[in-house]
Amino acid sequence: MFSLTNMLISASAGTGKTYQLSLRFLGLLALNHGSHPERLIAITFTRKAAGEFKDRILTDLAAGATDEEGAQRLKEQLWTVIKGTPGEPGIWPGATEAWKAENLHRERFRHLLHILVQNLARLNLCTIDSLFAQIASTSTFELGVSGFSMIDTTAEKLARREALLSLYRECSVNRERRRNFEDAFLSGADSDAEAADAEDSMMRRLNTYHELFLDEPDAGTWGNPVALGFTPEELAPPVPLEQFDAVLHAVAFQAQQAPAPEGKNGSKSKELFLRFLNGFSQYARLGRVRFRTDGGSSWNITVEEAREKFKDFWSPPLEELIQSWLRMEVLQALRRTRATHGLMLLFEGKYSSLVRNKGRFLFHDVTRMLGGGAVTPELKRDLQYRMYCRYDHWMLDEFQDTSQSQWRVIKPFLDDLTESKAGSEGSIFVVGDIKQSVYQWRGGDPELFRSVSTQLQLEERGMSTSYRSVQPVLDLVNDICDYARTAPDCEPAALEQWGEYPEHRCAPHLEGRSGVSQIWQTPKAESSTANDLVCQAAADILKRTGALRRGLETAILVSTKNQALAIKTWLTDHGVPAEVCDDVPVGVDSPLGKNLLYFFRWLLMPGDPFAAGLLTHSPLRPLVTPERPEGMDWKAWRLLLERDGYAAVMEELERRLARTGTELTEFHRDRLAVWKNEAEQVDEKGVSLDEWIRHMEDVTRREDPAGGIVRIMTIHKSKGLGFDIVILPQIGRDAPFADGRHLTHFVKKNREGSIEGIVLVPSRHVYTNVPQLQELYREWRAQQQFDGFCKLYVALTRAKRATYVILPYREEKGEMTADSMWKVVRSAARSCEKGTEDTLPESGAECLYSCGHGGWYGEFTESVRERAEEDTPEWPLQRPMVRERLSPSGLPAAEDAAHEGRYADDAESAAFGSAVHAVFERITRWDESDKPEWALHPATEAERTVAACMEIPSIRELFTPPGTARIMKEQRIEAIDGNSWISGVIDRLLLHDGSACIVDFKTDHADSPEQLRKRHSNQLNAYARIVSRITGIPPERIACIIVSTHLKETIRI
């Protein structure tokens, strides 16, 4: 037995976290001689990352098993991970050279690959959500639930809506419940307008506070002054509310009678002070304090500024008045907080009865259940049997995004490993990067990453060498992301959490590659056109670099989806192909999907003239017209739905749609498949027709745009990705990191991260002047600034070769506080003094910063552009490219039958051709010594024809391929070939040893092989191009052969 090293790696962006994880996994597998691979568990946060991890493991192991060169490379990589180096601890530092020679070689790698492939379904390379769901599904008794199933966010929206309706219905018939609801709702409102707009207000409050309520349901933490650090004396107003106006009038009268201060501005100062006092005039009656200028506009003066500005008029009665106002506002915020808790409690009671009590959960629900102490030592022991394994080796990726509740579930399993130290039976490997903590908004706690090494006794190691970006890209990161230098005015707590910034360097193999980082500023313009200039500058950069013509992956990163849509609209309107990478509403993003919605709305409300009118003017009209052979009336469709379900209706729709002769495009066939798949799933659950319609309106799917297009996405979605070119434009206002517009509540936490108190946010005047709230505000502000630091860092580290930042014009007005993303960028650009005199042609943007070689893109040829000019039309402005659907022979699909008939002489010959194809399809491999019964005693003309063909050696050879060849029969293909959409079937396709053979059976009459070759060469050449693209086999290694049943010979194309 030997002791393994438990390790924590702090890995900066692009330094190869997946590489380290995959080698750690393979190293542990080698140490265990491949036994029990299911006991190794690797956890990440997205399915995409888990898939990449699995692919990397299999690819690396396959490379080591393929040849000696790959085996030697993998051997050295694994030895470094296992043995370690003087500066980096290994998994097993005590490993010997003898062990290395015995266990790290090609045959062992082949053995490990064989084991992994055999156990692929049992490998635990998963997301943290899927692990928790697996634990919960095997622990329903301990969790106190009757069943267990996961629901998606679409189903959750429907359940939330139903819970609200159920609550409203109950309030309408139960007077006491109605009074409780109204008290909670009205007391929780922060204005009369919010109370009046009940429906929107309720949804906003649910979206804001329901998750917080589930995290902390204890009423004692909501609006509890003691938990928030208040004493009764600190909340007692010196001036009661009923005396507020009298004291205010006395202070104002005294100020009016007092002489103005000496000096030319004395009278003006007195006038402003009286206006300041007038801001309190409506407080006692309406609960509002509004400071106004002489013109009536809002006056943003703080209490601190007022004390300094009006110190000649300030008096103890005024101070008491202001303290009373502040304390009464705090008391009101506490009442609103408690009322909000009561409102969430009422809603949760209904929601749980409809969803959770029936065993239906979201991933967040599962995490809360398990994190609430459900994983006891007894349950943990039982899980080893229920889940058919125990986890001995834990690998945790992106640990900085782990929440406290998730950690409470995982930690008991890891504690066993650190406490037992039982030789090689267990190990822990944690990877993360505090600088990429961009998911704090959903619970991620980067402080866990700082403390986990102490909690689990892990050895620490850092990685700052980038294998993604060239040095000029990293130079911009280094110049900006040392925030102690570039953002010194931010909260000290934010800078402390960011820590000491490690200078980033590129890997040695990237040092010779060119690249560039540039910051551009557009000319001065009206605010209404500033965004247009920024977008034009982005188009200038795309044109200058020839990014799309050179096949360079290009991404534009923004902060919000609305910004992404704005820049996408501008680019596409100006002829630049661009697409937003986001969840696509696949149920309704096509004409077919919208027509299907019309159909089901008609089934729901047949008397609605609008729904009926839409349907009767749609392509589905024949299906609802009983007089048509493919039509049925409403009663028949509704009966089918109620009797057999949604999937049966979709099948019938598809069948009858085909009878109308409608040809669906590939895109519409995909969307029809979405509807059919969703119908099958909802049939298992049972939903109403109204719920089905809402479900299909909400269902989404992630679809990445094709190549040759500019990708636009939010910075959060870009995490983990890399692009050749990244453009970072400032669209809209430069909001500070800590944007008070999004501040709704304060949460007070203890050192362990547990919630101690919650309070809804009062006005800014209040929380900046009450010490307890001021402290909470500073904590919130520091957290927001740190989150902004991380987001900017992630954005700047996505590029492989070039980063371009585009800023709108801003006048230099001396020193500025660098408390926003773009102010930090400007501050860094100004301090570095790396600007040039270069300008962009159309936008006129000037270069504020440039590092690297501006013409780096010259090493890439414009081959993509040449191919596009040859095969495809110019990009449309907004319409998708229209492709003609062709049959394999190159004729439109509608003419295909006539084409076949021309060479088959009559319909009977065409039917004979189909029968011959069916007989050929029976043959997988031909055995001359063991012929099938139909070949020995053919009963039909088709069987006699095929049997005769199999007597020809050149034909028979096509049915006796090597034993390792892959054989596909009647292989349907749908593909874009140039500007044509090819739809067809390959009769027989053979793949073997890096080559392919396409076999096509022809029954049409011909006088010579040349005649058939001329007739069908376009079809087979198109097949060859498509097969080459699909398989990666070079065209020169793809053979195309016609088997002529008429000439009884093979013809090569």
C-alpha cells in the first residue's frame, strides 16, 4: 500500500485544467491497474465540460494505445503526474522506475482502453447536479418523499403559475386566507404603484425572493432587528411620527428667521437649505422624502453632503429629525421583509403541494434537500450499496463555483478519505480559479476554494502558463487585471479577495506566434448614435482582419442578452453574418411550429374566431377540412387527443401532412421531431391542453451557429471557450460593478457562510447613513466589484490570437474612479501609454492601446472566401440562404419520379427496380459455400436477377469485404452540397481502413457502361463529396461503383 497526494490546483484561464484532470484520472487508473474505474469520480458544472473531459480521457488513452510514439508520449505525461517534479508534487511521489517500466507501456494502455470502453456507461464523469439527483433518487425514504423525478424549468414555470392560480382561488373563497394574503402582499410593497400592479408585483417578488426563502425559510432571520445587529434603543425614533411635522416646521421657521451667512453665496445657501428641509414635508403624510432643485428636477444630495454644505444651519433638532426619519425607514424595511417572508410562505405551501410533495424536483431542490443534513453516516454507508459502488478518488473541477449547500453534501464523503488515510484507497484532487468566479449570483462561493485546502489538508499548486493565448493577448490581461494597480478605489475587501495577481505567460510553443491586443475609441457622437459607431468599429475590425474569409473563429462578447441582440441586429442589417449563441425556442421558431401552435389552440378553443382564422389560413388547413381526404373535423381530432394522447396526434398530423404532398425541409423535419419527442414525454406525465401549449411555447434548446459566422454571446456563456478573435464592445451605459439599480435586499452571513439576517433594501439615503446597513452595503458592493473583476478577466482571456476592445468616446476630465468594467479598461490604457495614430476607416475610431503585431492575420490565407464565392451566393442581409432540394440525380424532387420512369420505360419496371433493391438489401456478407435459400431457389424475378448478378465475380466481390469492414445498407443522407440540398439513399456503403466504397444498384436499361456512367455520375460524385465530409476520408480514397443488373457488370465512376 502506498500513500497518495491530495492536491489543490489554482489554474488560471487557458492553463489546461481539463488536461490536468484527464491525466490525473488516467494516472489513478494506471495505479489501480484498471480495476474498478467506476470508483473514480470527476465532477464538473456543465454537461459540455463533462463530455469534453470524457473525450479527452479516451482520446489520450487511444493515442497511447495506437503506436509506440503515442505510447511513449503518454508514458512521460503520466509519469510526470504520478511521480511529480521537484516543484510539483505527484500522485505517488514514491513511484519507482521499475514500476514505470512495468505499468506504463503500450500494451497496458490498450488494456486500460479496453476496460474503459467496456465500462463506459459506469464511468462517473458527471455534473454535480446529476450526482445529487442520483443520490436523491436512491434515498427517497430518508428524504421523506413519495417518489422522485426531475422537471425542467419550463415545467417549473407552469407549476408556479398553477400554484399562484390555486392560491388566488383559495383566497377568493376563504376570507381568512384572503386577509393573510392581502396583509402580506400590501405590507411587502414598497410603493402604492407596486401594490396597485398586483400581478406583475407578485411575479417580481417571487423571482427575487422565492429562491432566497427556500435557502433560508426560518422566519427568525427575515426582518429580525437583533439578527441584523440593531438594539431597541437604536431603532427608537427621537421624534415620534405624530410630532414629525411640528418639529420640521420649527426647524424651518428658525432657519427662515436666522440671517444668511456672510459672503456672496450666503443667501443662495440659505435658500438651498430651506429647499432641503422641504424635501421632508410629505414624509409624515405620504412616507416620502424627495429633494428637488429650483426647476423641480430630482436633487441627488446625500445627508453627508448636506451636513457639510449647510453646517451653518445645522442644529440638534434637525439631527434628531433626520435620525427619526432614518430609523422609521429601517423599521418599515424590517416590516416589509417580514411580510415578504409571509408571502413566500403562503406561495410555497401551494407550490410544494403541487410539485415537491409529488416527488417532482428541480436540481436546486435536490441540493437543498441533501445539504440540509440528509446525508447522515448511515445513509452514506447505504449509498455504497444502492449506487453499486463507492467513490474512492474524487476530482472536483471549477471548484470556485461550488455553493455552500453543495459543499455540505460533498464534504462528508471527502472527510472519510482525509480521516482514513488508508493507503492507496482514496485521493482528492481539486481544480479551480478564484479569478473566474462568475457564478456567485447562483450561489457559488469562491471563499470555499480558499479554505478547502485547509479543511481537507491538500497540497497547493498554481498554474499561470497559458496554452490558449499568445503573449500579446496576455499582455493586455496583465496590464488590466492587476486591479490593485488599475482599480485602487474599489472596496478593499474586493481587492483583498482578488488577491495578488500572477503575471500570465504563454507556453513555449506559442512564443513564436504573432497576435495583437488593441483598445479602440470611437469619435465623439450623439448618445443616440454612439452604439452605431461602436458596431461600425467592430465591422471595421472584421473587414480589416478578414476574419470570416480566413476561417478565423470570431466572437463578440457582451454583458447582457439585450446587448447581444442589439449588435447582432446592426451587423446583419449591414451584411455581416452574425448570430447570438443562446437557447433557441425550438417549439415556435419555425413556420411549422407556429402553425402547430395554431392547431392546438384551435383544439383548445374551437369557438375562438382568431385561432380558427389563423389555422384556416395556414398550410394545415387541409388537415382540419373534413371534406378533404386528408382532413378530420375538430371532434375527431379532439377524440384522438383524449383517447391516445399528444404523441398520437403528432403522428397523425405527420402522416396526413405527408398525404398532402408537403415536402418538409431538413430544418422543419428537425422541429417536427422536437414536437414529437416533447409529446411523448408529456404523455408520460399527463398535462392539460393549455399546459401543453405553454410548454411548447417555452421549450428551448442550445444550438451553436455554424462556421463562417460571427458568434455573439454573453461573457458568462463564453466561460471555458476559446476563439481566434474576441471583440469586446461597450454597448450602452458604463454601469458600475456595484449597480444600485439591481440591489433589492441585504443578506448578513457569518464566517461559515450561513445566513444570519435578511432585510429588504430601503432608500439609498437610509442604507448609507445607518451603520448596520452601511456595513452590509459595503459587503454587497465589494462582492459586486469582485464579481466584475472576474467577469472582465474571463472576457479578456477568451482570445487565442487577438483581442479588440471598442469604447465609445469619453472626454478626459481628470482623475476618474475606476469602478466599472470600461473605466478600468480606460484607466489601464491611459497608464500604459501604448496608443498609436492608427484609425479605423469607416468608424474613425482611434487606437488607445496596441500590443503585438497588428497584421498578425496575414499568415492565414483567404481560402474560405474563395470557396464561398465559388459555391454559395453572397450573404443575405437578414434572410437565410434558400437552397433548392435535389434528388441524388440532381433533379428537383418533384421531377424524380418522372426521371426514373423515363429510363425504366413504365411503372412496372420502376416497381421491379424497388424489388431488386429490396433483395440486395438482404445481403450483408455473401458466402458462396452457404448460399441463402432464396438464391438457391429464387421465387421472383427480382430474386432471379440478383442471384444471376451474384454469379459475376466483380459483383460478388462487393459483398465479400474484409471482416473488419463496416457495412451500411440503404443509408439515408441529408446534406448541403454547395448551394444544393441533397436528399437521397446510398444503396450500400463500405468503410474500411481509411477508405470507402459507394455501391449503387441500377436496373435501368443501357446499351453500354459509358451510357450509365454519364447518366449517374453526378449522383455518385455528390454522394462521394458528402461521405468525405461526414467521415473525413479524402475523396481520392472513395470509390463509386454502379452495379448494372441489365449489363451484369460493375462500372466505376
